[in-house]
Amino acid sequence: MGNKTAIVWTESSWNPVSGCTKVSPGCDHCYAEKVAHRFAGTKAYPNGFDVTLRPTDSTSRCGGPGRGGSS
């Protein structure tokens, strides 16, 4: 989970999934793939552009769904 964000309505954010699977010709010029290749091997993209699910213990650190209100 990130500690800070520029999103005005929240204090932090967390993305449980990174990467993607190409499914159409529209994916040929994907900006997200370029970013993933640039940061491949880092904490954000440990597996490059391959679909990567974050461990479930990450949700427990941020309190899980509905932490600030109803689920």
C-alpha cells in the first residue's frame, strides 16, 4: 500500500494487480506495457508486464475493504 497519494479524497491507495494480457490489436500501442517494461524488476512491477496479484496480507495492512465505512 502506498503511503501518500495525490488523490484528494483519500490518504493512500493500493493496487492489488499489475500487468495485463494482450487481447486485441488495440493493445499494440499500450502505454502501460511501456511503463511496466521500464520499471520491470522493481517492487511495483516485479514480473514486468505479466499479470501479478499482490499477496492477500497487503489487504490486512490497509484494513481491507470497507475500512473507513460500510463494506
